[in-house]
Amino acid sequence: LGSAYQFHSWRVFVIVCALPCVSSVVALTFMPESPRFLLEVGKHDEAWMILKLIHDTNMRARGQPEKVFTVNKIKTPKQIDELIEIESDTGTWYRRCFVRIRTELYGIWLTFMRCFNYPVRENTIKLTIVWFTLSFGYYGLSVWFPDVIKHLQSDEYALLTRNVQKDKYANFSINFTMENQIHTGMEYENGRFLGVKFKSVTFKDSVFKSCTFDDVTSVNTYFKNCTFIDTLFDNTDFEPYKFIDSEFQNCSFLHNKTGCQITFDDDYSAYWIYFVNFLGTLAVLPGNIVSALLMDRIGRLTMLGGSMVLSGISCFFLWFGTSESMMIGMLCLYNGLTISAWNSLDVVTVELYPTDRR
């Protein structure tokens, strides 16, 4: 759209992220329907066939293929559609629609409240606490890790800052990039800044006399308590907020650049946020494999408690993290240990409830 704008398409990224969802929808067409749903709608034969398939598959996995699938009794949930039947012949279409929505919401509410009834109420309370604490730690650290790494990078960057103090330059021309510098008490006279890119440069208590800023861009650059005399600003991106307590005498601003001038080369904090999260997500792969192999061997609660204890211990060592590589390593360690707790908690949550409340 022009030299003042940078365009990075996000649509390709969204399309790529949508592919797994589309694949899941396709895979769902090959999955059997829920036997419970089939029983609710009166399709008993189809429900028996799916239950028999599940039974035979499990028995073969256990080495007992000769075991026969049998059903002693079946209990179907009570329906709450009486209002629909009453209104189906006498009410208007919007009345029937309203009753249907109200009935469905009422059914959802009843199902939810049954999780707080005997004998599963205690399980619900305990699981709520575990889900909250695990989510609080995992997502809290996921947000915090990129920020602390950025903080460490800023500290390291600050240590490399070049300080220039109380010097005078006259009749000069600069056409290169100036980065990570602090100029204090400087005097610039009859100077030209041509095509310069300022990155993290601060001018303090400095004087610019008969200078020209032409085609200049800046990132994290400020002029603090500076004086500009007979200075021309042409095609620059200097916004008013970059001049802090500064004074202008007979200065001109022409063709100011509009739009955001920051690129990924200038400020790569966004890159680090995604890169760190990518490494942390990649670290859960070993934990998934371990939890899949040991879930039935050591038990759900043992894996849940052990994983949370180990991940808590790993959090303690974050106190000693003093470098980017160490913090990234601790993030990968924490995520790898925590994923086993997530997997076991998913299984425990389902298995602690009867089918009609899961």
C-alpha cells in the first residue's frame, strides 16, 4: 500500500490452523454415534450393536475374545418434553420455539445441578479445586514466561548501551543505523541525518542547530529536554510524544510519515512470544507418551498427584533462573511434567461420574 505500511497476511495462518478442525470433522463421520443418545431416541438395535463393538474390542485387547456381550437391564433417562407435546398443537410457531429453547435450557440446568447432588457432590467439589489450581498454574506461567524472557533480554540489552556525553559535532552527515545509544549534553550543528534508522536511541539535554532529519524512522527513540533551532524534519515518523520537554525555535515538519513503522526486524518481541510458547508446547510430547504408557500401570491418582508435585518442584527452581536458556528449559520441563496431570485429570473426571452426568 506504500512505503509507510507493512502488510503481513494472517489469513494463511488462520487457514493452516483450521486444517486440523476440518480433519476432525471428517474423522467424526467415521465414528459411531453415542449409544446413550440412540437409546434416548428409541434406536435400541443400533445402540446394542455399538455397545457390542466396544465390548468385543475391549475383550480382545484384554486377551479374552471368547467373552460374550450381554445386557441385563437398561435405564433410559427421563425426558422433559411434556411441554413440547402440550404446545405442539395449540401454540403458535414462535411459542413452540420459545418452549423448546426453555425446555432445553432447563434440561441443561438440571443436568448441571445433578453434579452437586449425592453421591457425586464431594467429587465435584474436589475436582473443581484441582481443575482450578492446575489451570491457574499452567496458563499463568504460559503468560508469564515470554514476559520474563523479554525482561531478561531488556536487561542484557541495557548492559550493552553506548553512552556518549558532552561532545560537539558540526558539518556532518549520517546515513547509517544508530542503535542502543544514549547521547547526553551533545551539540549538533549543521548536521544531516539522511535515511537514518534510530533504534532505542535517547537524546538528553542536547542542542540541534541548523540540522536536517530526512527520511528518518525510529523505534523506541526519544528526545528529552532537547532544543531544536532552525531544524527541518522532512519525511520522518517523529510523533509529538517522542519529544519530552523539548523546545523548538523556527523548526519545520514536512511530510510526516503515517502508520506504524515497526517491523519484526526492529522489534522481535512478538516472535519470542510465539517461539517460547512453541517450545513449551513441543515439550508436552514426551509427557503425553509417558502418560499413555503408564496411565493404567501406576493409576490415575498416582499420576495426577505425582505430576503436580514434580511440576510444583520445577516451579521452585524458577527462582534461580538468570538467563533466557535456563528459563526456556524450565518452561519445557514444567510443561512436560504438567501434561501428565492434565491427561490423568481428564480420565479421572470422566470416570468419577455416571454416564448421565459426564
